[in-house]
Amino acid sequence: MSLGENLRRLRIDRGMTQGELSNKSGVGLGQISKLERNKADPTLSTLYKLMTALDCSADRLLMDKEKSGLSAVLKEQFERVSGLPEGDQETLIRIMDKFCIANGLRAMLDEHRVLIGISGSSGVADVLD
């Protein structure tokens, strides 16, 4: 993700328009538009103004997914989820739990397929495959 994508996502997550972000940060509306489209490079003072207005860390604003790796992206997503209403958080927790259970069951099934294939019970292995 680029600075522009992060800026836009953070702004929208907070329910702000570009104009509202401009007013809150003191950064010109045209500059915010250019930054979100990756048509300008911000100064350090502009970054600080944006971080203050968006109440975010430099990491959240500047994170580059390709350089940071999936762990950093997951951390960022969990921080985003923490701002959602409690009911939505509970729904996402249930979804993640079900996904992890399904993934574990798939791994168990794959392991049993290997064991069945090794034991020579071709009839059962044929049914499972």
C-alpha cells in the first residue's frame, strides 16, 4: 500500500471527507487530493498534521504492505477492527474462529489421506480423494 491508499483508507475509516480532513489538519484540500492520488510527496510537517488529524501513528500512515509483510498488515487490520462497534467485532471474531477451525479440519483430513494412502487401503483412499 502506498501513502495515498493509506491516507484515503484512514480518512474513510474515520468517516471524514477530504474537506473535513483539510479543515482538521490545516493541510490544503488540493494537497490532500494529490497525496491520496500519489501525485505529491508530503513534507514532514504535513505528515505530522495528518497523523494528528487522523489520530494515527506514522506506521499506519506510511506502511508499505510489500515491505512490511503480512504480519504488519494483519496488525493494522486488527487495529482497524478495534474501532468497529462491539457487535461487529464479535462477528469478525466468530468468522475468524470458524475459518481457523475449518483450516485445522482440512489439515487433519489431508494428514489422514496421507496415512490412508501409506497403509494401502486403496478403496478408502479412492473415496477420500
